[in-house]
Amino acid sequence: MTVPSTLHRFVADDGVGLVYREWGAEHASNGRPPVVLHHGFLVDAVVNWELPGIVDLLVGAGHRVIAIDARGHGRSDKPHDPARYGEARMAADLHDLFDHLGLDQVDLVGYSMGAVVALVAASTSGTRGRIRRLVV
């Protein structure tokens, strides 16, 4: 079974367009924070989270799931300036995503590069208190 996703786009505070997918929107009102997934190097949300069935398991357990395509990955913009990258910048992108969606609290999961980004995000003032659970 593959749960259909909804594809969305928003613009980070530095003007880079970022794409995220959402599954299980019907679970948004169940009182649980959404699970936000951040993928690893060289892949995107589909390869790391959807194809292996992780999204299906989370949605099947009653979670709203949101997965970002990091800058330079998947369908997100790919700036040519190396200064527009790095884990701290991607952690700021998560903060921008939480703001864009109006999320007060999330359960954040990161794999590989996404694990480093999640750790940085959990340690920065923009997301502190918003991350209820952290899995890396």
C-alpha cells in the first residue's frame, strides 16, 4: 500500500524554494504533533521515506507525516553558491517550514545528513521547544 502524498512548495527566508510532501493530513486534528522527516545525502523524501514503506507505517499508525526535500535535493531549488548550503542552513529551513505550516510542536526524524540537520535544529533557538521527540 502506498499512501498518496500532497506536494507543496514554500520559500525559505533566504529566497530558496523548497518542496515538502505531506501524508495523512486527515490525522492533523488528532492532537498529536506531525512527524517531520529529513532525508540523507544524495536522495530525497521519496527515496528515504516513502519507497521503503516508512511513511505508510507512520500514517497507518495515525500520524500526519511531513517530509522536506532539502535544498539541492529532489524537487527543491538547487542554488549554485556553496554558501547557500550546510547543515545550519538546512536546520534554518526546518524552522522556516515549521513557521510556514504554523507548527508549534513536531516529532523530528533525521537520517544520515538529515540526522545532523535534525540535531542542529534541536539545538537552535528557532526550533527549541518545538521538537517534542528527536530520532536520529
